[in-house]
Amino acid sequence: MTSRPGNSCLRHGALLGAPCLILLFGTFLFAAPAAPEDPYALLAQGTRLIEDGRLDEALERFQKVSPPEAGEDAGVFVRARMEAAKILFSRQDYETSAKMCTDILSLLPDNLEAKNMLTRIQAAQTPEWLKFLKDMQTYLPTLLKATGMTLLLVLITMLVSPLLGLLIALGRISRINMIASFFWGYIWLFRGTPLLLQLFFIYYGLPPLGITLKPFTAAVIGLGLNYSAYLAEIMRGAIESIDKGQMESAKAIGMTYWQAMRRIIIPQTYKRLVPPVGNEFIALIKDTALVSTIAMVELMRAADQIFNATFNIFILVQAAIIYLILTSIFTLSFKRLEDRLGVYENR
Amino acid sequence: MIELKSVVKRFGDLTAVDHVSLSIKKGEKIVIIGPSGSGKSTLLRMINFLEKMDAGQILLEGKPVGYRTDKQGRPQLDKPAVICKLRSEIGMVFQHFHLFPHMTVLANVMEGPLTVKKLGREASRTIALDQLGKVGLLDKQDAYPAFLSGGQKQRVAIARALAMQPMIMLFDEPTSALDPELVGEVLNTIHALAEEGMTMLIVTHQMGFARELADRVIFMDNGRFIFEGHPADLFSPDMEHPRIKAFLAKIL
């Protein structure tokens, strides 16, 4: 025998091996896996693959876990689908990720994790500007409530400061030197220092002296004192701009100084007062923002708080729009008031 | 009725009224003429205490104007209420009308009776309408002064002063600010008032008017009266005073 037994053996092996390989491939390609793979094993493999950073393979394993048969425990399936959803979400495949979540929910409709995931997917799918709009809608009631506080401060100051201002203006033009000097000093003090400083002093500086004020009270006092000083100067200017002959002719029919002031001089200042006082009140709307520094929540403070929580710049835009609406309403009203007060003028 | 005793008014170095004495009887019409700055208006304004005098005394029906005598016999400034009462009895009409622009014509005339005399709205209204009727402006009662002509404004101002039923009327150049064609209507109004017997003291540059109306004419220059007498004498060709001759030559 010349051939070596080893060769013959190899040849036979090859002959035998080919059908075996075909058989093996055939099984893989054409026959469904007879028994589903063990879900526990798949979940365990997937988890380990995540640890190794092999996310594709992990995803494959997780997705292989099949829904539980009736009576079987759903826990493994839910875990696997959830893990798959997370991987898909991080790859921004929102559609498939959502599909994973709905798989879970069709089995366990109350699953909180899946629901939260769906919300996150929805949020991720909405464009940025839409998100901003949604924020604006969400926080609008908060801003409007704060606008109410701003308006309240403005209206109270609008009520208090003209009355106080008139008193100061009349004191300022008094012929009694003591009175005139006192009110000159008042105006000097309140016009010459920042409103912010005055608010700080009233809110933080008075308690050591035994006067503790609520933020709202401190804000009203601060704004009222400050604005009355400005209005006093405007009113003084208006009173002094009325023709001297008016006071003389009022006196000539026997009026006292105060009767002449009340009936003749001051009523003639109204129309002249409207434009500059309107300006002051518009400045006031914006100056109320300063009271946010003494723990008052008004429009500016509320907008600032929401902005810091959301970093949504459109909240500030929204606040700006509210301020603009307020100032526009004021501007228009003062224009109409001016026209109405001017009826006695021949133009 | 009115007695001025050596009245003096100074503005700094300038003596606007220099020791002037004058006596006005009830129903008398006195016209003061003279160049600008001669102290005519100041004199008028001192009578209702719109200007304080520096020396002398003014008596209205025997009572001193603006001052009372204290226990030591020194003059003291009167209380505002007394001064206001005095002014309410003296009517004054200004060169520039000084109507209250924010009130209608009717409200302007009502203002005195309403606020000063406190007669109530209805009574004040009746008085005001009566006076507006006299100056012929009933149809303008609801207009604002800005919509009136100068002559109409001055007539309203006259009605406003008359509504207080004053015992004397002071006119401070009532026609100087008017367009020439509007002077007549105001002078007619004053004439009508004179015919009713109103005591009047008028500062004017209307010479013809002075001649017709005045019981007495005063020529004032540099704070003094340099002529006081019948208008016929002032305007007579025999007038010799050089200041008066020069002034009249310019004006007539």
C-alpha cells in the first residue's frame, strides 16, 4: 500500500463534511429557530454588552426578547424593551424608541417608566421654537399675576404721588421761607439720590431704627416719596407758567390766594401737566422693576425667576411685550386726556 | 368815597408814584392820562391793593386800604380776609382782560358771586346773565374766551367785574390791547356804565373818550399829577405846560 492512511482519512472527511455544512447552513437559513432563546440570558448578555460599550449588539439582544406567553412573567420583556428604548433614544431614533414604549404599554398600560419615556420622546421631537411657545403658555399665568402686582404698585403710586406732589409744589412756592426751604430740601433729597438706594434704605435701613415694613408697604412708600418729588417740580413749573394776570384778576374779584389756586390757577395747569406727568408715569411702570430688589414679586422678578429656571429667553421677550402693552395703554390714555382737557383752547 | 393821601410807591430807585393825593366822590368819572411809565397803572393797582404802597394812605369810605392801626397807632398789614372783602367791592378791568381761559363766558362772570360771595349757583347765574345782557354778550355765554374777539373778551371782563356789584370801577387801559375796529364797542360799554352813575377811575390813551366822559382829567408824569381839572381845560389851546403840550401833540 503506497497511500498514507492519513490522506485517505482526510479525503473521506471532506466528502462527509460537505453535506454536513450544507445541512448546518440549511438549518440556519430556512428553518425558524425551533425554541426561542432564553429571555433571561438575552437580558443578561445585553446588560453585559452595554458595560463593554457594544451598544449595537446589546440592542440586538434586547430586541430579541419576545413578548411573554400568557401566564408568563412580563418583567424581563419590559426591562429589555425599556433598555432598547433608551439606546434608540440616545441615537435619536425616536420612532423605534416610541415603538418599544408602546410595546410595553400594550402589555402594562400603567407603566410609568414607559410613559415618561414617551413624554421625553415627544419633547425631543418638538422643534425648539415650539418648546419656547409651550413655555410661554405654561408661564403666562404666573407672569400675568406678577403683572397684577406691577399694576397695583403703579396705580397706588399714581394716586399718592400727585396729591403729595401738589402739596410739595405749593409748599415750595410758599412765601414763608421755612416752608419753602423744607420742601426744597425734600425735592433735593429724593431727586438727588437713586430710587434703588431709597428703596434699600426704607426696607433694610429702617428696621434697625425700629421701623419694620412689609416689602409691599416699603415699595409703595419708596415709589410714592420719590415720584412725588418729581411731580412736585413738574407741578411747580406748571403753576409758575400760568400768566401772572390770572392770579391778579382772581384777586381783583376778591378771591383769596387759596381760592384762586383751587379755582383758577391749578385747573389751568391740568392740560400742561398731562404730557410730563404721563412721561413720569410711564417711567414709573418701568421703575417698579426696581422693587424686585426688596423681595417683591412683580413682573420683572417673576420673569427673571422663570428665565433662571428655563433659560428660555422668550420669557424675557414676553415680559417685554407685557411692559410695552402697559406703556402703550398709558401713552394712548394720556394723549386722549390731553385732547379732552384742551377743549377750551382755540386751535 | 375814595381818598388818596400823599401816596408813594417805589420800585427800587424808581419812584413810580410820588406823593399823590386824590379825592373821588361818588358817581364821579375820572380819567388819568399820561405817557407810559408815568405811574398811572401803579396808582390804580394800589387802590385795590394789588400793589402795596410805601407811604401815605388810601381810604375807601373812610376805611384805610390794606392796613389797620394797631394799639400803638402803627399801621399793620390787614388780614387777607379783610383785603379780599375790600377787593370784592372794587371792580377792576385789565388791559389784557385776564379772563379765566378754562371757564366759559358765563362761568367767568359767575365766578365772583359764586366763589367769593357764595351766593349759590342759581343766584350767581341770574346775576351773571343779567350782566352779560348789559354788555350784549348773552349769545356767547357758553363759549370759551379763546373763541372771542378782543372786544368781546374785554366786555366779558367788564361784566365779570360788575357781577360783584362794586362801588367803584377801575379801568387799566381797557382798550390798549384791542384792534382799532374793536375799541368802539368797549368804549360804548363803558359809556353806558357811566350813564348809570357808576363811579369810575380810568387810565386810557383814548383822548376823545376822556374828553367826552370825564368829569375830571388828570395828567400824570413821573409819578406826579401835573394837571388835574376839567377836560376842556386840558385840551384847550391855551394849555401852556410843555410836557402836556408835547404829549398831546403826539397823541392827537
